[in-house]
Amino acid sequence: MSDMQLPTIRYRATKFGVTRITVTDGAPGVRYLQADLALGAYARRIADYLVHWAETTPDQTFLARRQQLPDGTTGEWQHITYAQALASARSIGQALLDRGLSAERPVVILSENSLEHAMMALGCLYAGVPYCPVSPAYATLSQDYEKLRHVMDTLTPGLVFVADATRYGAGVAATVDPDVEVVAAAGHLQGRDATSYASLLVTPATPAIDAAMHATGPGTIVKFLFTSGSTKLPKPVINTQRMWCANLQQISLSLPVFAEAPPVLLDWLPWNHTFGGNHNFGLTLQHGGTLYIDDGKPTAALIGETLRNLREIAPTVYFNVPTGFEMIASAMESDATLRTTLLSRLKVFFYSGAGLSQAVWDKLHAIEESAIGERIVMATGLGMTESSPSAMFVNSPDVASGDIGVPVPGMTLKLVDVDGKTEVRYRGPNVTPGYWRSDAATRDAFDEEGYLCTGDAVKWISEADIHRGLRFDGRIAEDFKLSTGTFVSVGPMRAKIVVSGAPYIQDAVITGLNRKEVGALLFLSAACRDVANLPADAPWADVVQSAAVRQRIEAIVDQLAREATGSASRVARVLLMVEPPSAEKGEITDKGSLNQRAVLKHRHALVEGLHDDTLPFIIKPTV
């Protein structure tokens, strides 16, 4: 091979729908981006998909979940076909219709992803009754139930569904008015009656429920999804039929792989979040696919369940967050069964929630090339709860960490220069009309032209080829100034630390507001336990105190310092975290991504100690 010849990289065949974009100049500092691909017609209501597949492929499995055994383990898969799902949706919908529920008195769902959760949601969809899947952490991890109480007070539900009355009972007792009906799939409430979920399932459906379904349309509210609420209480995002149906069409046009054949998913991403509940659940229903509910998660305690499932179920598309891909990549290196099953018919990987380390990316590609002789495309994009969620997707296999791509069809991106960065704003049929019962928050969310202000900063992947689209450039609200007046761009710095620190640094929180120097709180990865020669369940305090681990981190900090170009890009001090991110405190979201602002809020004393040199084991560069 000559110096001018490079090896050809083969990817498993994957099509991309949006290959070109149009850029139009607006006022000074403003540009507009659109896909050169029309959105076209899309469904009027989500329930139309359920009816279609129940008639076309009635015996096809729609949803499956392993049986939950009394000892806390899981057993064999339990399946629900499309025909069964439609029948359950009609019966539950009739029961909700009989109760006179509405947007003013919606259904609140307290449940992990489950078959019962899905049937309640479909019943609401069919009856035209809005519902709200709530983060289980609000009811199970919280001590004061502040966020759960906020949800109940904001929505004033007419019915609350709990998957397990025993598990959710304390949260219900603390936040749900005594006159609100509670429906329970299992367990018992203390001092309060509950309606059985089974009784809803046997409610005779009448022509009234089908009429109610047909009366719903694009403007009907489907659900309320609460934002994460990192520093304030979460906001209730209105999700309409138009938003969800339009976005499913936008996704399918952008990544046609989803529409080529009924997809098979194995997925843990929570339905109270837009990625799992709108994107993944919706794509399965739209295309008559099968969704296997994964009770695993990318945590040390639960990744084993995910790996068990992936050895058995071969997905056609696979969604996860970067932490999950890191764990799966490590497991695939030595697990032939996992490699064979997972890669057998996979068409695309898709990640979201944070930047994916290049080391993990390279490891996945190396495993794929060795096992199947080609690479699997790793796709990603950008979106938010307010955009249903998808606003952009990459449009080429040539993807690097941070790339987010081009706008979905039918959506206009507005690029606005803000404080030396470029904010991206959204307008399209998939964008929310606002926040429920929150007029002030709604007004604040949109600019003078009606574009949703995202707070996300972007830049071109390549100014020489705009059709490749955009890269993520951090959150404008997270950026700050040093005491010298120098701006620190948090997103790119955080990504650089994670990439340079792979595989030892899991994530970083940037500090230094109104200080002379930039600092960072570092969360270490499981690889550091191996460096310290400690078992997988060793406390992080032991890991942090390992001389070998500290030497590795010191080398990374020195390398970052050598590559810095000034005070705004130089990490002058770091602190290794002993306590992992807390879901209860909002430091880590339901989908596993780190919440920078929440960590800074709850670890203020550590930040102060880091910059005041009053804490032990602060690491500083030696160069």
C-alpha cells in the first residue's frame, strides 16, 4: 500500500434521507437552515398506527417484558400482540371515558417501563385523555417529594396509576389528594383504597370509545412530559398529536432504516423521557415493530440484565447512552455470544445524552470489523423534550463525537449569534405550543419570530461543506466568565476532558465561575478499579486514593495543560469524586446523562474547596 492509499472503511448499508440543506440569511447575525426534503403527509393521530397493525399483523408481538419474579429476578418473556394491545387500549380507554377524564383532570402514571404502563398509555391515547408518565425517582428516591408534589399540583390529575402500590405508596400518600382515584397493578396502599388495574382491562368497550378516538386530531394533547428541572422545578411540556406524528415522520425520512422493515428494539430508556417514550416507543408503533423492554440499565448493578437480554434478543436498531455503549463494548471483547447476537442483524447504533468517547467508538468499530468484517453506523442527532424530540440527525457514516447533523424535514433551524456563540432555535410542526398552565414560561421560551430558544450552541462540522451540518458546541447557559473576564466554553472543554481521559474519566463538571482558573470535578469510570487492582464493587474512596489511579489522572491533566491555548482552555485543578452522581438530587437524569448545573448546586462546598485549596488530593498540572 502506498502512502497515498488509505484502507477502505466498509459500513453495513445504511441510507440517509437528508443529503442537502438550504441556508438563508436573515437579519445581521441570523441564518435559517432547512432540509432539501419535504415532510409530506403524516398521520393525524398515534392511535391510527395501533389500529392499522392490529388489523394487518394482529399476531405480531408489539411489546414484551420478562416476568417479574418474587425474588426480584426476571423470568421468561411475556408478550402482547398488536391485537391484544388494541383490545386493552379500547377497554382501558372506555374506563377512562366513563370517568370523565380530560386535560383538566388527566392521568398520571407512576411506573417504570412495563406492559401495564404501556397499556394505560395506549388507553389514554385511544380515549383522547392526556397522560403524564412521571420519573419514578420522584416517588421512590426523593425524601421530600417536592418534584412529585409539583407534578400533582400542576396537573390536578383525575386518576393516578401505580405499577406497584406498595413501592409507590409513600409518594402517593404524600402528594395525591384523597379524592383522586388510584389504580394499582400490584401491591396495596396503606389506609387508602385502590382500584385494580385488572378491572379496567375487563371494562366492556362500546362504540363511544371508538368515536372518542376518531374525535382526536392534530391539536389534541396526548401527554405532558416534565423537563428535568436541574435548578428549578420541572416544566410540563405539552405534547400534541401533531407534534408526535410529525416527528415520527421526520425521523423516518431522515433515517430511512427505521422504515425498511418492522424494527426490533431492546430498550431500557425511560418512557417518562422523550427519547424513550416518544422516539423509541413511537417508532416501534409507527412501523409495526417489536419492543422488548429491558429491565437492565447502564449501571454496575443492572448492566448484567441488559447483557443477558442482548445475548438472546437480536435488535435491528439499538439505542443507548454513551455509558451504556462503553459497558457493552467492554463486555463484547470477551463475550462471543453477545457479539454474535447483537451484531447479527443490527443496522444502526444510536446514542444520545452526552458525547461518546472516541476510545469507546474505536473499540466498537474494532470489534465489529473483527466479528462481521464491517462497521455499524453510529448515528446521533440533537433534540429536546420541546421538539418531540428530534430536530437534527447526522447524514453520513463519517461521524465524530459531537456531530449532530442537519435539520429534519419540515423544520426550520434559526442560527443566532449570542455572546460569541451560535444558538440554534426551532420552528416546525414537532415543536410544542408551550408549557401547561405556565404562560410566563411559554412566553420566555419563544423569540419574537416564534422560534423555540433552545440554549444549545452549534457550529459547522465543516464550513467548506455545509451539507454535513452542525456540531454541538455546548449549552450557552453553562458558559461562564473567569474573574479576568475571559469566557469559558463549557461544552467543548467537558468533551475534551472526557475524550482525552478515556477510558478512565467517565464525565466532568467544569468549575471556575468568577475565579481566576478553570477547575473540574471528575467522575471516574470502572476502568480505574482495574488500574487500582480493586474489585468491581470497591468504594470510590478506595479508588480515588490509589496511587496508580492518581498517576493516570495526573498524566491526563498534564496532557490537557500542554494542549491548552490560554486560561479559558487550561484545566488548572481537578478533584476526583468519591460520591457518584445522585439521581435523587437530579445530578443524573433518568437516561443516565450528567446534569452539570445540578452537580454544581449540590456540590458547592467541594467547588469552593477545590478553588480555595482547602481540600486534600487536588490534582494540578505540573507543566
